[in-house]
Amino acid sequence: MPRKPDPIDPATIASAVRFDATIFLGTGRYHTGSFDNLKDAREAARQFGEVVRNGRKGMVYAITAEGRSIFVPTTFDAAAIASH
């Protein structure tokens, strides 16, 4: 049975010190950039997908001060960060 995804935790995402945009290039290689806010990271992830053109989409991760990495799905409402 497939594993259920963890619920999105807006408070943890809101506590992020940076957001990393990344895209898989192949065989253990990734292109990654770090950004101060979610909006810029999402835009970079979109651009990565256009430039790399390998059929994959760029992804965004919220990085906490402790170094914890949390995937931020495209369905996550960025306004939820402002409310925390």
C-alpha cells in the first residue's frame, strides 16, 4: 500500500529561514538555488523546468533553522504563511 503523504504544516513552512528550488538533472545530479521567500523559489522552480526540459518539474523545499527540509507542494497557499 502506498504511503500517505504527511499533512502540510503551514507553521513549520512559515518558520523557514530559506526556500530551496531544485530540479533533478539525472543520475544523482540536481540544480538547486536558495531564496529568501517562497514566491521567488516558486518562480525559480518554474524556470528550472523550462530550461532543463527533461519532463520534470522544479520543486520547492522550506528549510528551517535546524536544517529540516519540508517539501512545499504547488497546492500550498502562500497566504497561509502570512497568517502565522
